[in-house]
Amino acid sequence: MRTWTSLALTVLAVAVAVGVGLAGAAPTVVKVIAKEFAFEPKEMKLKAGQPVKLVLENKGVIEHDIVFDKLGVKTATIQPGKTAEVTFTPKAKGRYAIYCSVPGHKEAGMTGTLVVE
């Protein structure tokens, strides 16, 4: 009986440790450059369920941000030479439009696509 109890406790401890490891998985870091009037890269591919840390770097001469409306994700508006970060987990597969929400930037072509596989 004692052996089965020890084995059960060991299996439970391993399951908890694995579960904690998965829940605390480090996010994939994605770097995006913003400049007049484009994002680099223009298309990003991510995996559904994988946490993502998006780092937006403004290499332009005016302020920029990045918005993923359907995912409810938006960075702060940042000045030239600055960066902004946002962490999120895309849940559903699909193609999502991204854009800069600074007035006139989206209309000038500052858009892109996030592909979640």
C-alpha cells in the first residue's frame, strides 16, 4: 500500500510541475519596426495558444503604435527612437488586420497582417 501511495504522490508532483511549467511558458518575442508608413515585417506568423511578447520599435520620425482590433491588443503610442511592449496570447487561428491608429497613418498604408496558425 505504501508503495502505491508513494508512486501516486510522485506522479501527482510531476503532473503539477509540468502543468506549472506550461502555464509559465516564456512568451515568443516578436520585434516589429514602425516607420513612415509601414511595419517591418508587414506579416507576422504566430501559433495559437503561444504567449507572445510584441516589441514595437519606432524608427520613424513621428509617433506610431500598433493595434490588433480583433484580439483586443494595442501598444502605447511611442515617439521616435522609443519602444513599446505588449504581451498577449492569440487564442483562435485566423488572419487578423493590424494597423497604426495615429490619425492618417492607416490611410497612408501603415497596415499589416497577423496570421495565427
